[in-house]
Amino acid sequence: MPDLDHFSGRGAKDVVPLYRDAAGSEANILPGVLDLLVEAYGRAVTPEDFLAYVYGVLAQPSFTERFAEELGTRELRVPITKDAALFEEVRGVGAKLLWLHTYAQRFVPKGKHRGQVPKGKASNTKAVPGDAGNYPQGYQYDEGSKTLHVGNGAFAPVDPEVFAFEVSGLKVVRSWLDYRMKEPKGKRSSPLDEINPEQWPSAFTTELLELLWVLEATVAEYPKQSQLLEAVLGGPMFAADELPSVPDAARRPPGKSSATLFDAEA
């Protein structure tokens, strides 16, 4: 999943893709690891299963707090459990988070519709005026009433953890709002950056609610993730010398795809 590095002006060099080819046939996972897991768990393990497990382990404050010193060296290590049932639990949590963080575009659970973000408790308790004269110039958060005031509009309840949610230091809700105020923040690199809505569109209200709902659901998973992490670390795990060695071919970047953005088959 793209993190802060993805938007730092250096391209996508720090994004690790799940597959090494555009067709999605060569997983970007150490060759032999999935076979090792299949043997240990007695069930099929797909690249998507492995991704969901890794996301379930890593995407939580407990992991970063526990391994803060190790993460400072940039040597990220993922503990892989030998317990099949525990692997499935962590994979389930990770799949749910990937569903949320892709705005219901990936890992869609059975019975759910693609692109439909699960509704949370936050609601638009007071509509943001749609006239130009009342376009929001700022916002304010009242922790006591758990109310997020956007111009003359209001959204509640918004828990403090949701409003303060951050990724690599980026305050998610504040950043979203900053870019949509009457005088939006951000760099100006093109005349197009000067084109902004003159009235607060209803789509902004919907988008803000969906963002709040996604963050609500994310924060709600943290206690369970923390418990599962402790279970993984307290149980049998694969040691580094049990994993296959890295072949030279896996260290080399894959060849470029011949497909283009406008290729109908891409």
C-alpha cells in the first residue's frame, strides 16, 4: 500500500507491488515461501492471503510501538506464525483493513458491494451550506461533544482517535479538509490548481463521511490486532533459516510491460 514515500516526488520506488508482472501471474514473494506455508497449514495460501496476513500484522500502532527501534534501521521483519488457525485470524483482519483502505474496491467480503464503504456512526448533523457566501473557510474539532465543525456545518460523533488519525505523520482528516477549504492548502504547480469549487458540493459531504467511517472501522480493529500480534509473537514462528534462500532472479527488477495506459487489454 502506498505510504508517505509514494508522494515524495521520487516516483513509486518505495512501493512494493504484490505481483512482478502486469498479468498478475508472478507473485512478488520469495519463491518457495507460499509452498512452505501450504505444507505447514495444510491448505492453499494465495499471494492475496499472504498480503492480507502481512497487512494484519503491520498495519497497527502496536507493531510500530513494539518494534520502534528495529524499524529505525529500516530492516522490516514480519513474524510469520506456524499456527494455521492464527494465520487465518490475522489474514481475516488484514483482509478487512485492505477492504476498508481501498474504499471497498479490493478484498470485498461476500454479500458486500464493490465500492460501497460500510456506514459508520458519524453523520452530517448540520448540513454544510451550499451557497458561495458560506463556503467553509475553516474547521474546528470539539473533543467534548465529539463534533467536527466544517464552516457552518457539523459532523458527529467523531471520536478523538478518528480526528487525530495519522499515517507517517500525515493527519488524515485535517489534510483532507485543508485541501477543500475556500483557500485550500497545498503547492501551486499549475494554473489548474487555482480552479476550485465556488460552492460546497454534496459530494464533499459524502466523501468526508466515508473517510470518517473508514477511520472509525480501522481504529476499532486495533485492540484485536494487538491481541493477535501478541499471540503470534508468543507462539511458534518460522525462523529466518527455515525460509528458502533468495534466488538472484528475485533480486532483479522485472522487465517493463509493453502495455500502455490506453491499451484496451492492459
